[in-house]
Amino acid sequence: MKKVLVLIAAVVALAGCVSIPPNPLTPDARQALFVKDVAATWALTPPKKEPKKPVDPVEFKAAQTDVETRLTAAVGNAFASSPAGADGVTFKIEIKRFTPGFLGSVGGDVTVIRVADNKVLGVYTDVFGADTSGAQGGLIGLAIAAASKPDSIGIMSNQFATNLRARFERKK
Amino acid sequence: MAKRLVIGGLLAAAVVQPAFAQSRVDMFTVSGRFELPKAAPPLAGTLRVGTVTQAKDADLQFGIGPNALKTTLSQSLQASLRNFGYLQADAASGVAINVELASPKLTSDKESVTATSRLSFTVKDGAVPACMPASAEGTFQALKPKKADTGGSWLATLAFSAVAVSAGYIPTGLVQSQVDNSASQNAALNARRVGGKAEGVAPSGSSTEMQTYAAINATQVAIADFINAMGVCQAAAAQQTAAVN
């Protein structure tokens, strides 16, 4: 029993170690703005052939275009009506990591730029979204999710937007 | 590869949080997105929100209690006036506007719900400022969301669940996971739909939620109508003055 309690305490302590960077915008600054535009840029190039997992550069390019469209739509949707301030800002997403396909992920930094004077108000670093289809169902769930070919890019884009919204809502 | 997948899943589980409901006050508030004319003298920085009342049972259309509706409407009017330069920062001075919300009128068909919301404005014990309208109206059409075709995935899950249950395995996590996937795919699909200023895709297809969504947005459009009327009137008055001089 003691061992179990120690194990639980260790897991809880480790969970607390997952650090999320502080919110770069104060509550007042967040309330004063509205998201006018969302744009995505790439800080990575299509990979050349990896030794174990070949990636077709043409397919990767097509996936890049898709993720760009879906990611900007998902983030725009997450901030469509809130915040509702007077100053328009652009959310500029710089995609630094992208793995296409089932269980893929997308990650990068989001810079908040005020449209009126192009001033950078803050940067949300390392925002992350993943396609975790079937992960809750264990191996069986993974197998079924793989067979059903979920909309991976849509799912990872929505998760990215949800995570960004959560970071934006944080008090500090 | 398997290890990378497990680590990826754990990381995602650690970072992912439930979707945040966007602030209710923000949903009523007219932001800079509406691109309405800003306040000019003599109305700039002179108005504040006085009492907010509502017609009997108006709150039923908004899915919140009467007091919550009054508070929300008062805060959103205040924020909207601030966004366009009309708000008097000092709560003790300025012109207090009393606002009355009528019950939104709702009509619906198979694919949408349309709400029309009306606000009336009065000023207690004082002259109504020039260019301040006595009423404003907004109409909003809430469209039924499209559903992603996840039939194949659901069928596979149900078929597998039946086999698994018969083998003594209860796949509750798996079924929940499929619900989550379906919701994510619906959101991805609807993120690609484009709506105009007076229409939008409701977050849910249930008639109650579509009515609420339509009523809230129609009221927001009514507040925008109020602010726009003041801006247009002031611009016209300024032009007349310039022409005379």
C-alpha cells in the first residue's frame, strides 16, 4: 500500500513538472484586442528521405498546404468572438514542427502583432497540436482509428487552436 | 516508432485541455471587427450605461437567468461603447443611457433559426443627446452545423465493441475516444464554412442551442446598429457644419 501511495505521489509531482510558459499578455491587454487575421509561415523545409521512414516531398508539400489552411481556420474560429476589444491583431503562426498522417502533430510559435502599428505584443512559444485518435482506447483504439483514417490534419489543427486558447486564457 | 507514438500521446494528454467556452460578455460585445465609425465630439467619451431592463421572459431565449442577462448586457454595452470611444470613464458623470431589451422574435426552418432583437434607449432626467437613436434592431440567422461523415469509423467501433464485450472487455474509453474524434472532425469541417456578418454556423444543431446562438448574435448586431447610427449621424452633422462654414 505504501509503495502505491509513493508511486501516486511521484506521478502527481511529475505532472506538476509539465511547465507552461507564462502568458505574455496581461488581462487588460488581452481585453483590448480582437483577432483580425491569422497567418501561418513555415520555419522548416520539406524533409529529404529519412533512412527508416521515407517521406515523399510532394506529398509533404500537399500536407503543408492543407495544414496551413486548416490551422489558420481553426485558430480563427477559436478566437472568432472573443476577445472583443477595439485593437485588431494578427496571430502569426510560425510552424516549427510538423509530422503528417495518423498520430501526426504540428507545433510552433504564435506571435501577436497589433495591426495599427505592427507592434509585437507577445509570443506564445511551443504551441502544440496532435492527432491522438483512438489513444484513449489503447491498442484497440489505435488500431480502429488507423483503419478508419481520421481527418488527422483537422484534428491536430483543432487541438493546436484549443491549446492556444487555453494558453491565452491563463491568468498569468 | 512505437515508443515515439506513446511519448507523443502522453505529451498530448498532458497539454490538451477541454475547449474553452468563449466569454458570454464577449459574444454580445461589438468589437473593432465590425469596423464602425468611431465617436467624435460632442458625443465622444460622454455616455455610460444606466439601468438595463428586459421584457418579460426575454431571458428564456438566451439560456441564462434574468439577472445574469441584465449584467451581461450591461457589461457588453459598456465594452462596446468603450471600443468605439463613446464611454465616459467616470461612473458618476456623463449621460446615463437606460436600455430595454424586447423579447427576440424567432423564426425557424429545417436548416436555420433567425432571430430579430430590438433595443430601446432612453435618458432619465435629461435631454437625449443629438445623434443618439431611440431604438436599434439586429437580425441574425444561425445555420445548422454540418456533420462530418464518420459513419465508417462508428460502425467499426460498434462492431468491434460488440466482439470485445462478448469477450469480457468493456471498451468505454474507446467509445468516448470515437465521440471526441467525431467532434473534432465536425469542428474542422465547420471551420471551413464562411458566414456573413448577420449569419453564422451555430455550435450545435439542437434547436434550443441554435435559438440561443441566434438571439445572442441578433442582440450583438442590434448594439452594432446603435453604435453605427450614432457614428453615421455624427459624420453627416460634421459634413453639414463644414459645408456651412
